[in-house]
Amino acid sequence: MKRCELRFGLLGPPVLYDRGGDGPVIRPVGSPKARLLLTALLLEAGRTVSVDALKEALWGDTRPASAHASLHNHVTRLRRLLDDPSRLRAEPQGYRLRVEDGELDIHLFDAHLAAARAAHARRDWRGTLRACAAALSLWRGDPLAGVPAELGGYALTQRLAEARLLLLEWRFDAELALADGRLDALLPELAALAAEHPLREAYHRQLMLALHRDGRRAEALAVHRDLRRRLVEELGVEPGPAVREAHLEVLRDAEPGTGTPAPRAAQLPPPRPAQLPPPPAHFTGRTRLAGALRDALTAPGPAVTVLTGMAGIGKSALALHVAHGLTDRFPDGQLHVNLHGATPGMLPLTPAQALAALLRDVGADPRSIPEHPDAAAALLRSVLAPTRTLLVLDDAANAAQVRPLLPAGPGCAVIVTSRSSLAALDGARRFPLAPLSDEDSAALLRAASGRDDGIDAAHPLVELTGRLPLALRVVAARLAARRALTPDLLAGQLSATDRRLHHLEYDDLSVRRSLAVAHDALAASDREADRDAALVLRRIGALDLPEYGAPLLAHLGGTGLRRAEDALDRLVDVALLEETALGRYVPHDLVRDFARELAAADDGDKVAESALGWYAALAEHTLTALVEPGLDQDDRRRPTPSQPPEHAEQVEDSRPFEGPEAAFAWGDAELENIVALAERHAESPNYRIAARLCTLLRLIFPYVHRSGRVAEMEILGRAALRNTRRLADEAAEAYALGDLAGVHFLSGRHTEALALNDRALEIWERLGVLSWMRRCLNNRGLLLEGLGHYEESGLALRQSLAYSRQLNDPYGEAVTHQHLGNLYEHTDPRAAIEQHRLSLAIGEMIGNVLIQLYARCNIGYAHLTLGEPRAAARHFEESLRDLVGQGDWHGESQTRLGLVRSLRLLGRTERAERECAELLRRADARADRYTGGLARHQHGLLLSAAGRTDEARAAWRAALDALTGTDEKAVVAELTSLLADTGEPPTADHLASA
């Protein structure tokens, strides 16, 4: 990269540099606010700094009301000071100051520091002097002088200060090595540094040697005596090997005071520990992660990295794999300590134990290691400061265990592995590990087992091990030990869920034991949050849902929301859960198995019953938030014979949703769980569980219907029907039949919907419930109209209208007028519009937004029938605009589809394509094949008009596949004809459907 001329300075008070005849000339930045602004931008050189961060830098917590305008003014003034005002650019989120390579003194300082370190390591003394002089010449005083520490540069200034001290050490080493006996020029500076840093052994060692070689042996011995006394009294340690070696050189001089330097003692090679365990055999995958880890470890300055993840995820393997590849970058040694944070049968090392082990490993006399952890940590930092050493701290329990072990020297780097994220460890870069990919899992199985008999990415063993490296290695060990055991046979053994963990144990490898360490520690803890976490894990095992939120677990455990949240945080911290989204938690598949084992002795039915009661209570709140007050809401809330009498008490534990948006958000988060409960308990022999499920499904269905989740609706509808028949609850069965009919209607299967609706109507007529008879007749009329049975449709709709008036139900009356309008559209579109306008007026009178939106949409379709696309588009656009936030998928999809048709007929193809693409995106996100098929039909017409015949054919083919088997006979026939015109004959299935 091209190096540029110095432009900015932070190694002292913040300054700018101008070009001068003899080099850059310092130009102070006079305004205090300008200095703060410049500093904040330079601390993030080349990156965007947010407006909030800049305001915080300039004013802290006392920012004025005019802070935004004032910031803009300060930015403008700073631009005037720069050599190129375009350097300071406004970005969408803040401001960015362009700083090229070599323009900031700190960057140049770091480059010279690296050169000095390399020269010192290879004992190139003249190169060391040049690099040290170049780096130190940039120093103008304390870095960021005059800038408040709150600006965020504290860690930087500490690093730079330590780096300067190291440069001085290296410079004195070089001068002592190159000196020809005239060392008196060094002595004042060395004496001042030794006095300023009374416990820094390097300066005292250098002062001793300089005095001794200058013929002042007694003074050199006095320096040693004073240093040793301070170290023993203040830290409880003896001087290190380098000082002891210098002391021996002084003692061996037979002619003190002559001014002739004594022969130098033989240099003892410093200890170079190489403690890394062997690299993992068959290491597989993690290529990008390993590369990022290497980059972090070899970046300038002390690097601390943390590999986090659940038990058996491969943290230690990755750490060792990367560490072995970096031994050349850390020539002073590689240290390895197993901290036993989660080792079965072992207590974690205390910081004092770990410090003692590390100090012994770097050559400290065991008798001189301080007992106090702070003193031992200071000694370790002193020993490692001038070195380039890599530490691997494996299996850390928490940040407090790791913090005292971290070096401060800029040449050192640390890899920590832990199940915890160690979030309290400041300055660390974290690398969370996920399970391996399918391909890497299969590769690891093949390599570790030595077997290649059909193990590919799709083999069941990959899924059954959860792609967890520990589980994969256990399976590989079993395959390697027993040649007669085939991968397919072992997969069959593992697929028995209640025995999977049993088969994931071999010799000293055990997934269960690795997981149990964390749970057992939580259960035995003195902390309430830990014990709550162990209880929550057992509840998770008993309930076994796809994911979890704190409110449900608080209800199940009776702990209250705050304690449940704390418990979940602890489970995340020990890697037994993963927080996949804010407030949503998921266990790994093998953790699920372990949790099920924990819950084996618990009352699973009791937990399921409690969960269903909670879901039913919240489902009722979705109903009241989404369905307007009136008969529709009242009927759904009215208990059926099987509903448990204590249901009302369950509701008291929860709060109503503030509006539709909150209700949809809760439903979207919990729908997968509700589906899982419905599938599992639809045929439960436990009456109380079946009764609660019956209530839940009746109350949640309006949300599922409005949100357009067709696949989930069908699962829930069929589960409700099976469940209600087991309960012999006729009213509940009629609800289930009607709801399932609604699913078929939204899927375009009107014949099946009609049969289900008529069976529901029979039950309601037998029970004499007029409001539901009215709804079923209304739906019957709609379905018959869609099937082309217009006379029967009119009869059913007029009966429904009579019941609505008898019940004084204006909402029902408005819906029936809409369906009558749809019917009249086949014979008299103008009369249809009048029916829809009547529905619109009733909707406005009762304040029902959806009635009004559907009425406008239906008026739009009537105008399409009349060949008036411009009027139709206007009504569709009005309806679509007001549908925003209503969350009604059927209304939105029908309105957007009508708008696409109108725009296409008007020749506004660009807008039509945009609307069609949005409709397709939303339909596919809901797995709504029916709506997607109708949209692809229109998309094909748009593509064909644009001359893109091949793309149009593909769209029509996809539409025909989606609509085959539905009652959209006319559209299927048109698609078949369109494809035939382009040279593609229809299949037998397509012809049968048409």
C-alpha cells in the first residue's frame, strides 16, 4: 500500500500536520470542541462514527437542545482546518474521516514498534536502534493529552504507554550490546527510568550493567540490592532470571573500578515453553472461522480471543489447530493450561492455582511465586511483557478465572475456550462456534472412523449426531472399533430418541457427561438463578417445544418473569440454550435429549396441561385484539361443554394485548409451539389436556386465519377435529369443522370446504345456535357461488341475511351483502356494486375497518367485470392502503391480485410487475400455493406481453402445478390453453383438473 505523508497526530495533544520544507509541520487545533471532534473521529479512523457517539464525545450527559445543529457547525469548522475538506464525509448514520495508511502518527508508531520487536528478537542491534528511534521520535507527550478519558481512549493510551516503555528497553539493550565502554551518556536516563518504575526489572538490569561496564561496580551492586529488597517486601518474589544473570556478571568482575568492562557472562537461553497438546487429528471444516481467529491473534497489540459454544462443539480442537499453525509467530513459547471449568469430576482451577502453574512454566522459582493472586498476576505480566508468547487457556469457567492470567505485552496473544461467552472480559474478541455443516460432519465421520461406506452429507448419522463434533467422534470411534457395525445400523440405534445419548458414549467420550457437568453445577449452586436454571431445563425437557420464551417458563415454574429471565440467561451462559432472537431460546437437539432424561421423573402431563392453559389464555387475548366486539367474538369466547371451568382463572395471569400488532407478534412467535402441542396431544387420553387443547385451538384460529398461515391452519384444523371427537363435544366439533372448511376455502378447494361447512351447519341446527347457523349459511352461499351453483347460493345467502336481521347482527348482514354482491357480479355487475356499497355503509356505521376494506376490494372486482380497470385500480389502491397494519392476509392477497390485473389491463406493466413480485414474495413466505398460483398466472401474462416467452411459460407451468386439484377450473383451463399455445402439452393431471 502506498504510504502517505503524516497528517494527524494523537501521540500528545491532538494536532494536524502541514507540509513544510523540512517535513511535516505541527499545527495545533485551538478550539477545545474541534480537538474533541477530531479525536473522536481519529479513534475510529476510516470508520463511520455515529452522530450520537459524536454528541457524547462533545457534550457527554449535558448535551444542549441545539446539539445537532452545533455538531454540524463544528464539523464544518473542522473541514476548514483539513488539507482536503472532502476527507470528512457525512454518512447515513454519522461522519467518517478518511485517513490513509501512514497519515496518523499512531499507525506509524505501531509499524516502527513491530519492526523494533522483530529486530530485537533476531538480535539485530543496529536495526533495533533505528526502529526504536523512529518510533520514539513521534512521541510528543502523553497520548491524547488534554482529552477527557470518557472519550474512550483509555485502553489505547495504556497500550501506547506500555509500548513506549518496551521501546526504551529494547533501545537500551541495543546500546549496551553496541557500546564500546563509553556508557556514561546512558546512565542519567536509565537512572531516571529505574526510579520512575521501581518494580520494572528490565531498567534496573540495564542500569546495573551500564554502571558495571562503566567501572562503577559498587553502585551496580547497590541497584541490585535495592531492587531485590523492594521485590521481596512488596511482591514477595525474587528477581527474575535476567536480573540474576546480570548480578552474576557484576559479581564475577575481578577488577572493579578500572573502567574496563568485565567479560560478559554466557547468555542462558530463556525458557521457551512448547506446551500445546498435539493438534487434533482429522480436524475438519471451520476454515473461515480459523482464518478470522488467526487474523485476530496476529493483529498488533495484545490479542485476547474467546471461543465459545456448547459442550462438544469443538472449541479446544479449533484452538489447538490454530495455535499449532502460529508457533513461528510466537517464538518465545506457547503455554497451555486446562482450567477445568466444565470437566466431569473436577473442580475448576482457582486463579491462584493457574497463576502458579504458568509462573513455574515460564521459569519462576516455585519458592519465589507470590501467594497473593494480584502479586502473582503482576509478576506474570512482567515476565511475559517483553516476549512474544501464545497462551491457550482451555475450558474457562468464567471471566474472573481468566482475567488475572492475561498478559499485557503487545507481543503476546491469548486463546480462551469456554462454554460461557465471558462477556465481562473487556477487550476480548469472541468467536461463537456452531455445529458443523452437513458436508463437514460427514467428512469428519469418514476420516475419524476410517470408513467410507456410504457416509455422505445426507446420511442419517449426520442429523442424529446434531453435527456436534464430540458426538461425531463418538460415533466414529464406535464404527472404527466394530467393523461389523455398519453406519446404517448405528443410525437405526440412534434414531430411538430415548436411547440416543446412551449410544453417544465410548470410552472416556460422553455427550451426556459433558452436558451433565453444567446442569449439576447449577442444581447444586447456592445462587437462586442457578437453581432456577436447572428447574427450567427440566421443564423444557418435560414440555419439549421448538423454542421457548420467558413468560411461558415463568408460568410453568411459578417463579415470576424476572427470575425466569435470569434462569434463561444462565442457561445461555453455560451453553445449554441458544438465544436465537431477543427473548427466544432454543436448545441443541442433544440438549433436548438430555433435558428429556432430566424430566423423566417429572409429571409431563401436568406440565403440558399448564402450558396449554397458558396458551389458551393468551390465545383469547389475540381473539379480543383481532376480532371486533360482537357476536363473532362472543361466540368464540363462550365455553363449550368440554372447556375446563378454571379457564377464567388462567386468563387473570396475563394481560390483554395493546392492539392487533402486538397480538400478531405474539402469535407469530408462538405459532410453531402451538402446532407442536396440537400434533402431540390431538389424541391425548388425558381428558384435561384434551379439553385445554380444544379451547386453545378454538380461540387461536382467528389469528391463524387472518395471518394466512395455510399450512399451519390445516394442521391445527385437523388436530382440532380429532381432538373434539375424542371429547364427544358437538359444539367444539362444529367449530373445528367450520375452521377446517375455512382452510380449504383459502386453498381453493371449495368442494371439500362445502362438505365440511355443511356438516358443521347440521350440528349447529341440531344445537339451535342461530348465530353459527347464520355464519354457516353465509359461507355456504359463498362456496356455492364459487362452484357455479348460483341459485342455491342465493337461497343460502338470503337465509343468512334473515338470520342476521333476526339477531340484530349488522356485521353479519354486511358480510352477506358482500357475498350477494359477488353472486350478482355474474349477471349484473352494477347491482353487485350496489350490494358492496350497502356493505360499505354498514361497515362505516359500526366502525368495522375490515368490512369497509373488503367492500372496496369487491367493488374493484365488479369494475373489472365491467371492463373498467381504471375505476377498479382506484378502489384496489384505496383498500390496499388501508389494509396496512390490519394483518388480514386474505383481504390483502385478493386486493393486491386485483390491483395487478387492473394495472396490467391499463398497460402500467412496471408497477404491475412490482405489485405481482410483492404478492408472490408474501404468498411464498406463507407457503400459500393457491395464492401463489394465481399470482404466477398474472406474472406469466406480464412476461408474455413483454416478449419474454420462456419466462412466461415457466411461470404458467408453476401456476398450473399449484392450482391443479383446486376448484379454479377457469384459471386452470386458461393456463392449459396458454401453455398449449406456446408448444407445451398439458399432463393428464392438468387435464383432469381442468
